[in-house]
Amino acid sequence: MKVAKDPIGVFDSGLGGLTIVKEIRRVLPQESIVYFGDLARLPYGIKSHKQIIQFSLQNTNFLLQHQIKTLIIACNSSSSAAYQVIKRKVSIPVIDVIEPATREAVKLTRTGRIGVIATQATVDTGAYEKKLTKLNPNLEVYSRSCPMFVPMVEEGWTEGSICEQIVKHYLEPIKQKKVDVLMLGCTHYPLLESLIRNFMGSKVRLVNSAQSTVEKLVESLNSQKLLAHPDQKPSFKVYVSDQPRNFIRVGEKFLGERLSYVKVVRHAE
């Protein structure tokens, strides 16, 4: 039986999910969090559907060992490929990053023209298009994979002329469609937000999943009566399957604070 003091579990293929963690810590500072980033097998976006499901289940099982009360799948590739599988296999609430973000995008659009940028795996599943058009069948959705964005961000490349050229290369076709909302369909992409915003222009609203996902988390914890007591002293633990040389620097950039507990484990053992 889960209790309010139990931690929230979050996993991602790399460090991108720390953008979700950052929002949790802002909105729910009393909550304990266990994070797993599968850096050794990054990126998930180029892997097969079957392999993403396998990795996602391994990540889930690792976090379940830490007595988590709720699971957040912070990886869009995992959310699109494995959400239903994981939901069927675990007894705790599972929150993905796609559904809350699509609802936000539908609320924001005025023209009905929405762009989606994501990994190839997420684009291939059509997860965003399906959820968006289910909410509003009249929407025009334009998707584009951006395979260089994740390795750029994991290396800490978030500014400069080379990054600007890569952003232009990927986003020019979306810009030409005159979208008024652009969904950042990967939790790594918010670190490129200023570059993306500069290229797309001020009239295009950007939607990343952090805020809407955490709103869904608050709603879920409330309904289960599992919100931690405001006076609880929270813990925050980060586990990774590999630790690159620039891990701490890039991880702290994602999080916006110091990483004080980081442990390397072998493939979500």
C-alpha cells in the first residue's frame, strides 16, 4: 500500500526528464523524487518499437524497487511506445508526457494548425497526431523528427551559430506551414527553447510537456490522497546507467540547481 511520503518515480532515456523534475520541485517542493536516466542506451528515438518497450519496462522495474507511489514516463519515445504496456503491468498511477501536452496545445491554437517536433520513434508512432485529432478532428498537424537535437543537448550545445543552423534545417518546413502552436515533443527540447523561439517568431506558441504533466500529477496525487505533507523534508536521488564527462554540468543546466545525489547503476539493474 502506497503512502504519501513515498517518492515519485521519473525516468527518461537521458537527462531531458530533469525538465519535468524541475517543474515538480517548483510546484511540489515537499515531494521526494527518484529519477532514472538511461544514458548508456541513449537516444531511444532511433531504437525499434520493441526495444523501447523493453528498455521502458526495465526502467519501470528499477523505479518500483524504490517504493514509488506514482510513475512519470518523461521520455516521449517511451510514452508513445510503452505507456499502455506499462499501465497494464503496474498497480500505481502512470502519467505520460504526451496526453497532457496535447490538451494544452488544443486549448492554445487559434488557427488549428499545430506543429510537432520529436524523435523519429515518436513521429513514427503518430502518437501526437492521433491524440490531437481525437480532441479536434479538424486540426492540421505537421510533424517533423529532429534527430540531432537530443545529442546536441546531451553535449550541452544549446547556443551558437552551428545550433542555429541545425534548428533552421529542421524547423523551416514546419514554419512554412504557418503553424501557430509548436509542440516540443521531447523533454530535451526545452533547453533549445530560446533558439526555437527566435527562429519560429513571437506569434508561435511553444508547448513543452513539463507544466501540463505536473498539473496532471497534482490532480492524480490529490485524487489518491497521496500528496506529501507540506512539512515533509524531501529527498531527490538521481540514478543513471552511465555518467559522461560533462554529466554534472549538463544535468544541472537541465535542473536549474545542484545535483547532490547521483549514482551510476548498470542498465536499471
